[in-house]
Amino acid sequence: MKKNFTLALLVILVAVASCSFTNKSFENDDKDKLLLDLITYVLERGHYEPKDLNDNFSSNVFDDFIDILDPTKRYFLASDIREFEKYRFMIDDEIRNTDITFFNIVYQRLKKRMGDAKEIYKEVLSQPFDYTLQEEINIDYKDQEFAANKKQLKERWRKQLKYNTLGVFDGKVENRIIEINGTPEDDEVAEVMTFQSISNKIDRNLTEKEARENTLNTLDEFFDFIDDLERKDWFVQYINTIVDEFDPHTFYFAPDDKEKFDIGMSGKFEGIGARLQKKPEGARIMEIISGGPIWRDQSLEVGDEILKVGQEGEEPIDIVGMRLDDAIKLIKGPKGTIVDLTVRKVDGTIEIVSITRDVVLLEEAYAKSATVEREDHKYGLINLPKFYVDFEDYTERNAATDVAKEVERLKQAGVEGIVLDLRDNGGGSLKTVVEMAGLFIKDGPVVQVRSSGQRKEVHEDKDERIQWDGPLVILVNELSASASEILAAAMQDYKRAVVIGSKQTFGKGTVQNVIPLDNIVRSNEHGDLGAIKLTTQKFYRINGGSTQLEGVKSDIVVPDRYSYIDLGERDQENPLGWDKITPADYKIWDGYIDFETTVANSKARMAGNKYIGLIEENAKWLKEQQDETVVSLNYDDYKVRESQAKKRSEQFKSLREYDSKLTFESLKYETELFTQDPVLREKRDRWHKNLAKDLYVEEAINVLRDLQLNNIKNSERKLASVKG
């Protein structure tokens, strides 16, 4: 980053570190109170947009903490909540006075209610479930009231356990019928089983009993896991409830979590290779890490929800209602071990997916490129999964220098246009954005950054050299965030590139820094205090608008299956708002003629493409599936719904078989590596195969062709003008 940006950051950190804690004694305070005092001090003085600790703030913490502890409302009673209510508007006062009475009372009551829950689920699961009854469960727990009494609570547990066991029962039924009849061929029409017809094939009662025993074992393991949690684990959750009120990217790391964060920032991931988000019904996959086990396996996708986690050969544990950190601990494990995930796919179907844990292959997180043949023309495509950098040594490999190398290689290969694919790119280093933008513009501003209470800073490319002045297209989607949005926005504002993709990108326009809390206290007898990831700055487009919440709106909007699913910053809790500042001084790129005509032609092509209509229909159906929260507990109804979902999913199968007829090839330097690295050859072959099925890439090539023709016309006009 430029020197003035670095200095601004240092000013913030010094201001936070130079606090009264150097002169304050904590001999009489326990570690919990110390943490609370430290963190609120840092938030009030270091956060970009600190919040007032008032009654409204207190009420939000109250609601969110209860919701985090009991999202499915199966522990607390309405009488508990009424008792807690006297603290609703007192939490802000407790924070200022380093008082943790509210936490202590709620924590103790939770422990008691979890003890009650153990007795309830054991009693419920001792009796058979009647799957012929016409009853249903609403799995949208947010607007439900807490149970009025223990009888109502038990009934809530009964329905939830019946719902959980229904899927287990159905799975066992299918497995046993396959054992008897064998696996049906793909062209066979699978029979929709009814509860009555099951008894003609297998012992229905025995299977139902085994399913209940399975659920019982799962819950026993879950509560054993909960019993192992210490009070400090729950207090960290309370701290993060307070922290989360400031914005969704500010977070407190306990000592162990800080170590994991450092490992993650270094680019070394061990596990399944996915970023998860807490949901009432489990953990939703928000990002698939390039090169990781899930990425290689291709069996899961963004939007899928993990419901249960099982170790190889063991009964799965239900993670519904479990803290996300605890669920992740179950999912992660040593390299080479297998984890079985029960998943609700984005289309509503339930599958069990086995993943072999591994370390993410770093090479797949780096920039890579390919040439694209279209008729007698050659184009280039660069895929950038993230804006990576070695923070300890910027001269080491980073995204900007790698993309520069790929651009140069594509130029040597004779490409006539370049596609930069930033889809699913969650961002990374701001410095690399400025340098990367400089590859495509002569010079000028790239992004504006503002710290709280500070004047804006303009980050510019001052190198007048331009590495690529030919046609440029940038691909984005709903998961393109942060640094990706900065680059796409800058190229859009300059009219240097045509941006193709989702209606708008993720919408993360903030910058975070990690502050170790041990650096703030001069003397500390409580051990490692962890760290806080703090939102300290906001960045803006060169036109003055923020990308926060609004993201980048594509020049050419192409629907995808996530078009109607809540994935962006606007769907997070407590995001910072959108605003604008004065624009920077910049000149629009003059290399394209009829830019608007190129965009209009592309929109016309998209409107007439039958596959675009099918993608739109698929996206709407997926949204309908997610919004359907009332589920029948009648087995026959359950099977009919499952069969309908599978049939509907099959209607969109042609999208996976699309063929653009484009030819993709690796560059010469890579093909020379294939003889020594057959695994690399396999990875690239698979990537090229997927690119050939990618309708968005095909349209990007079409747009490059239009831009190229515009350049030719422009050159001819200039030549004619000179001759004239």
C-alpha cells in the first residue's frame, strides 16, 4: 500500500494501543471482565463507525445472544425469557461497568435447560413415531414463540425429532430395498414408496426403531460434545454477540482461534475447504476454497446446507442449533480422514456426501490462464480466485505480479482480447488491486480510502506504462467481493472493461485489521487474551460511490442460480450503510468506440438465448425451495415431495451439459510441465472442460469480439483521418 495509507493505519493502531489500560490495574478483575473492558474500548476508539452503547444497542445484544444460544427455541421457556427481560435495556450499562450479570444468569439457565432437554429427547425417542399421521413442522424458527410450558416444549422436541428421524428412516428403507432388488438403472422410473408398501418388502417396525436409535446416538454424542465446552467458550460467544453489533466483519478471536486465523491468512487450509455461515437449520456453504477437497470433489456447491456431520464409519451428529465454531470442529480433521456430511442441496434434496479431508492445494488458489479459440481468432482468459499476498514479504508471489506474468504470456501467444474471471473471488490485498489496475490503464486513481474522522486518500497507479491496451472483459458474480469489487468498479468507471455477471456483486466495501489484545495491556497475568479483527476503513469507487451494500452492478446482467438467494453483504447482520464521497479526478478510457452498442448487442444475444431463460427459471425454483419452510411429517407426503424435487431438478440437467464449442488450451510453459506433472494436466483438462460448458465465458468471448471490431473500425477511422 502507499506510504500515506500505511501511516494512516499506524495512527489508528497507535491511538487504540495508547489507551488508559497502561495505567489501569486489573488485580481485582477476572479475565472475562478484562476482555469485556478491552474489547469495548477498542471498538469505541478504533472502529470505523463506532456505535453508541445505549438502550437500543442493549436490546439488540439481548435478542441476538438468546437467538445464538437457542436458535430453534428448544431450550428456553417463555418464562425464562420474561425473567431475562429485565436486563434488556441494562446490558449497555453492564458493559460500561464491566458487569457480566446478564451473561451469568443466561448461561446458568441454559445449562439447566440443556439438562432438561436430555431427559426430554430420551423419553420422546423411546416411543415409535407414527408416520401415517397428517402433521407438519415449521422449520423457520425465527418468528416462533418460545414454549409456554414444559408440555409444549416436549411437543416441540417430538416434532423436531420426528423430522430428524424421518430422513434417517427413509435412508435405511432405500438402502434395504436396494440390498434386495439392486440399484435401479438410470433409465428406470423409480417407484415412489408409500408407508404401507414398505411392509411388503422389509420389516418396517424394525427399521423405524433403528432410525430412532440412530437419532438417539446422534443426540447423545451432541450433548457429550456440549458438556465438554467450558464456561469460557460460551463467554467468547457473548463477546462476539456484542462485537457483531458493530458490523459483520468485526470479530473477536480467542487465543486458539487467532492461531487458526493466522494459519488461514498464510494460505494453508486443512479440512474440507469451505467457508461456512451459521443458519438455524445447520451450516450453509458460503464459499468453496479453490484447490480444496470440496472443490476437487465437485459434490457440493455454495448454498448447500450441512445438517449432520459423521466421522467415517460412525453415526452422524446433528449440528442443527449447534454453534458454528463447534460444528466446524466436527467437520475439520487430520488430512486423509473421511467426514460424512448430510447435506440439504440448494434444490431441496437431501444427500450424504463423503469428503476426504486434505490440505488445500495452494497452486489452485493462484492466477492461471488459458487461450480460447473462436473460429480463426484467439483470446485469453485469466482466472483469479483471490487477491493473495505474502504480508511478511510483498516481493514474494502475489496476485498483481502473477496476473502481469499471465498477461505477458497471453500477449506472446497472440491473443486479441482478455477475460479476467473474478467470479467467487472474495478479495484480499488492496495493494495488489492498485497494481493490477495499472496493467490496463495508463495512469490515474484506482480506489479511494477513508478512515474514521480522516480525510480521504486516493490510491493511484502512477506508472504510465500499460501492459494490455486491447479489449477487456471482467466476469463477476454475487460472491465477488472486496478487492474484486474495487478492480471491477475502477475498470467500469474508466469504461476500460465491460463487466458481465450478476445484477450486483457481494457489496463488501470495508477494510479490517487484526489487533492482538496483549499489545494493549502493559502487564497481564491472565495469559493470552486473543485478538480482535476490526473494521477500520471504508473504500470508495473513483466516481465517489461506495461498493458497500450496493456492490458493482454489471454492465451486462446475466442471471445465475444464485440470483434470488440471500448471499450478499446486505443479507448479513448489522452491515455498514452505503454512502458516497467526492469523486476522484480521472479521465474515461478512449480506446473503445460504441461502448454502449457493444453492451446493447450482448443484452440482445442474452435475451434470445434459451439457456438464459432456463437459468432464470432454475434460480426462481431454488428460491421457492428455500422459502418452503413448512414440512410434512407424513411419510407418503415426504416421498411425494422428494420425488417432485428430483424430477424438477432433472429438468435443469441440460444446463450442466451445455457446450459452447469453444476450444481452451494451456499456455506453452504449462504444457511443458505436463510431462513431469500428470496431476497438473488432469486439473487443467478438467478446468478447460468446465470452461467449455460455461455460458458466461462464451458471452465474454462474444463481447471481446465486438470490442475488437470496434477497435478495428476506430483504427480505420484514424487512418482515414490522417490520409484526409
